[in-house]
Amino acid sequence: MVNKRAGEAAEGAAPGMVSLPEVLGKTFGTGQNAGGNPFLPTAVHRIDVPVSGCILFARTPPALTFLNTAFSRRQAVKTYWAVIEQNEKIRTIPESGELRHWIAVDGRRNKSFAFSGPGENRKEAVLRYRVAGAGDRYCFMEIDLTTGRHHQIRAQLAAEGLFIKGDLKYGARRSERNGGIRLHARFLSFPSPDRPDQYISVTAEPPLPDRLWEACMQSMV
């Protein structure tokens, strides 16, 4: 388990970018696949490069197979925190609820689009949210993912007129200084590969010290 920093890549790192599989392989060593070749730690689920927080890596092929199956069967619990730009829309939505869309991915633009109904090449996307607190410029959301689609949280919130601070791709007014966005994978729970009847739960602190994340943490209490 890694508490990923914004800008680090869980897979497919671009030149000059921190590659977490390579860092973990150098730190903890590599395993072997069925053919006896080196097996780098491999991400079980996706977290976008500009997002921080919990990400799970498998160090062996059997563990990867087990965890991939568990995640595909929705046996994992994933909770995110988001800092949302304050606007008229955020003032009118219920304090908690469910968002259900159908997402289509534009691979060339690396961008997802959320629609209100099904259609060709669209996959259902579901999340639950809670507005935990608000100020003059931002509000804080806690989000539980039911499905795990490409850029799901970012696309679903944008479709509702809600924009994550720093996320220019999905409608934010301006970028963050470090190139990240204010979306943090706070909590992850999943069945243990060694004892499938037991769950492992991990909580990741947001990037600190940071006044905005500190205010977010206080609002979640």
C-alpha cells in the first residue's frame, strides 16, 4: 500500500515522472511470474496521476489475480475526499445522495464524459457523496465509489456542475501550483489474499501541512 503523491504514476509513467512500480521494485525487490521473469509490483486499481492517496500494489502474480478478482466483484471499499469550488450549484444539491451516470471515454483526449442515460460505448458509473463542510470559496465532499470507471469522480461531478479545485480538464477555474488536483483517496478496504474472510483497511492522510486539507479534515469529523 502506498500513499501516493500527486504527480506520481501508478503505471505508464511519462519521461521524468516518478514511476511507483519502479520505486517499489528497487525498494522491496521484484517477484517472479510463471515464466521465471521479474515481476514488478503492479497496481491493483487506478488512481489518476494528479490525484493523491491510497493505492494498492500486488507484489506477486497470485496476489494480483486474487485482488483483481476481488475488485472486479466490488468487494473493495473506496472513499475519497474532494475540495470543490464554491458555486451556485453546490448550494442547491442535497447534503448527501447518489450520483448515477453512464460514462464514455475519449481515449485520444484521455477524458471521460458522463451522461444521464445509457448509450453506445457507455458504462454505468455510481457514487455516493456527502457534503461535509463549506466556506466562502470551497466546500468539502466525502465520496464512496460503487463502480470504478476512468476519471469517474471527476467526470460525474463535472456533469453536475461541481468542479474539483485544480482540475482544469474537468472545468476548474485555475490549476494548482504542483500540477495536482484536490482529490484524495482517503480510505481503502479489501479482502486479504492470505485470509479472504478478513478485510484489510487503510487510511491515508492528505498532503500536509496544508491549510485547505487541514480544514477538510476538520470538516470530516
